[in-house]
Amino acid sequence: MTLLPHLAARLFGVPLAIHRPKLDVILAVLGPRVGLADLAAAPGFTSPTRANSGSPPGVAVIPIHGTLVRRTVGLEAESGLTSYTGLAAQLDAAIGNPAVSAILLDIDSPGGESGGVFDLADRIRAASQIKPVWAVANDMAFSAAYALASAASRVFVSRTGGVGSIGVIAMHVDQSEKDAQDGVRYTAVFAGDRKNDLNPHEPISDEAHAFLKAEVNRVYGLFVETVARHRGIEPSAVRDTEAGLFFGQAAVAIGLADAIGTFDVALSQLLDSVSPLPNLAASHSGHFRNLQMESYMNDRSDPAPADRPAADRAGPVPQPSPTSAMSVADAIEIAQTCTLAGRTDLIAGFLEAQASPAKVRRQLLAAQADASPEIVTRIGPDAAATAATVAAGNPLVDAAKQLAAKSAALKKEI
């Protein structure tokens, strides 16, 4: 029997965002390969095997089928796995393709690994600020698969399809009794009290169990926050689902889906909602020219009106360089940065101006600093006196004062 420890490392002792019956199937299939031959599969559950739906002109259909993993290295894609890295590459290609007007996520997956899923979900949400990204649960979007679906701007579910399973699970296998029956005894020599935690050749310790439970809760918190933020619902409402499954109209009623529809219905409505891809900059140029005119950063001598919200002070969007070219990765990073900062209204303007991600971060941070009351309250009462003392011996300040005096004298003469 060939043992594959790298398979076991991805199954046991790590948080998984996967539908439990599917986990049982995986354990039954891979059990013999990792030295666990007696695990049985749950009856009536089969891995989905579906052909690629294909992409009509103007829409990129990205299939999200089977069990989801961070990478497929060592676990062949033919075994029904889909990797987050592969999905990210397809997403980037669709965003960078000028012939693609919109993206449809065709989801039929029970979920999978938690590592990498929330980063991809945020990437999908950022992409949806550049081009429409819809999702359809065709037939299931459970656990990690639903984390990805929730990031789409519109989610369909078929009448018999399901969404949900917003939960996290981790497994530890204690095979010490089997080792004893086989006449095998493992001895671990290690340094560091936690180094031998979750050893499958001995019962799990109380400390290791507490650690694993804490990690499951931490990942669950990320899951809840991701779904709540993307779907616009309260985290408490997400927790109240208790990792349950919701099918058809029940998924719409609870707020985890937007409409009932098959893959074909979702695709048809998406095609109807978009025209051939317009010039993104042109479609928003008027709006962002207004933002530039209103921004207090255009003219530092003209302070922003007191009634203007401080959050709008993101500064002028820089003008594009005639020779600059923005990469797809930069565009997605800009969209994601603005999304995380809560300023999705600025994405198109930054893309139009072909601003660099670094410049976008600086402007957003500057705007946040201007809007933060903490920065003001941290200025001590003696700050003015201290500044005056420092300025008195500063040659740059003295030069600036002399230049200002000369300018004032010239204005009087005129």
C-alpha cells in the first residue's frame, strides 16, 4: 500500500468548507491511499461530472465544478477537482479580454478547502466592479462554492438547486488502535509542545482539540463576514442559517440568492443586460470629471466646504499618461483596493486615469487620514507653540516667508 501523506495533510487537521456527505465520499475514495481502508462512503452521493457549458459570444462562462482545492498539484483535475488558482487565471483572462462583456460563474460544487477561497471571493467581487459577474447554482453551490457565488453581483438558483452550508469542519483520525492491531508503534521525537499536535497515531490531546476548534471558529468567522459583506445582510443572519442547505425559492427568501432560474435563464438575462463591451473610461468619464472638480485636493488653497462628507475626499484622479498601459492584474488590484476601502465609486475613474495601484493606495489612505477624527485629537494643546519654535530656526520656513512677503509687496504695487 502506497501512503500519500500530502493527501492526508490536506484532509485531516485543517478547516474545510465542504458539504459533509461529499467529505465522506472523499474519505472513502482516498482512505486506502492514506492508510485508512475502512472508511465508507455515504450512500446516494456521487461526484458531479458535467461537461463545460461553453461560452456564447460576449460572455465568459467559468465552470466551478467538483471539489475545490487551492491547487491541483498531486491531485489530478480528472478526479473532479477545480483549483482556486485556475479559477483566478480564468477570471483574469475574462477581465482582460475586450471581447468579453460579462462573466457567468456556472457552479456545481459541494465546496472544498478553505485555504484560498476567501481571497478568490474578494477577487471575484473586485472583478464585478469592472465587468458584470453573475453566478448560477447549477445544481449546487455549497460551502466554499457558495463563498464564491456570494461574491457575484447576482445569484441564480434552479428550482431544484441548493445553496448554503455556510460552515467549517475539521477532522482528526485516531488510528492508534489499528496501529496496535497491526503490531506497529510510532514514536515522535519533537521540540516544541505543539509540534506533535493532531498526530494520527495517538488520540487527540485536549490542547490540540482546543487549537483545532479555535481555528475552525476563526475560519468560520471569515466565512460569515465574507457572505454578509457580499450579500449585504447581517452577520447574525448568516450565522442563523447554522450551515443549513436552502433549495429553490427558500434560498431566495432567506437572501442567499436573488432569483430562481436555470443556467440558460441566467445566461439569457445576463446577455440582455449588457451590450458589446463599451469603453469603460468613457462610460464613467463624466461622473469622474465631476468628482475631480469637487475634490478638495485639486486646489489646496480652496478648502472643502464644511458640509461635504470627509469620505469623498479621495483626491483628484490622476490624468492618464499617453504611453502608459494598465495590466489586468493592476486593474483587479485597484478594484479590490477600492472595494476594501468602501470606495467602489472611484474604481472607474482610477482605471480611466490608468493610475498605479500604489498611487491609488496613497490617495485612499490620505483621504482616510483626512476623515479620521483620531488624527485631529492626537494633536497636543502645545502643538502650535512647538511648531513655532521649530519653524523659527528652519531656513526653509524663513525662505518661504521671505518669498510670501515679496509676493504680497508685488500685489500691492500692481
